[in-house]
Amino acid sequence: MKKLAVIVSSLAILFSLGCASRDYVQQQIEPLVDRISRLEARVSSIESRVSVLEGKTAEIDAARKEAREAKSMAQEAMKTARECCNNSEAAIRRAEEAANRAEAAANRAEAAANKSGKAFELQQRK
């Protein structure tokens, strides 16, 4: 019985020394709670910045798409302008050729008129 009392009392002492008190646990957890709350605040701040950046990324993607479309339209306009320029140059050449032909025809008509005028004068003199 004495042995049993000694064993029970030693076990009771052993278990009472191994248990932490409520105050000790509070003291150990308090710094962790503060640190966790700061980390949570930081995480929420980072999440809000990420969501803002995601919105900006969407805006940038839309702007890139618009820039690509504008570039495509500018290239089409430049192609059309080149075609118009080439067409106008060809029209200028045709107009110059036509003017040269008209001038040559006018010179021939004038020469023919001079010949017929001389022929008429010769006819009149006879």
C-alpha cells in the first residue's frame, strides 16, 4: 500500500509539473496572435494591390488590342494612299501624253490650214 501511495503521489507530482498553466499559455500565444494579425493585414493589403494590378492588366490588354487595330487600319490607309498615288501618277502621265498628242494634232491642223490657205491663194491667182 505504501508503494501504491508513493507511485500515485509521484505520478500526481509528475503530471502536475508537466501541465502548463493558462497564464503561461496566454503569454506564449500573445506574440503569435499579434504577428498573425499583422500578417493577415499585410496579406489583405497585397491582395487588394494584386486586384488593382489585375484590373490594370486588363486595361493594358485592351489598349494593346486597340493599338494593333489602329496599326492595321493605318497600314491599310497607307496602302490605299500608295495605290491612289500610283493611280494619280499614271493619270498624270496619260494626261501629259494626251496633251502632247493634242498639241501635235493642233500643229498638224495648223500646218494643214496653212497649206490649204496657200492652195486657196494659188487657186485664186490662177
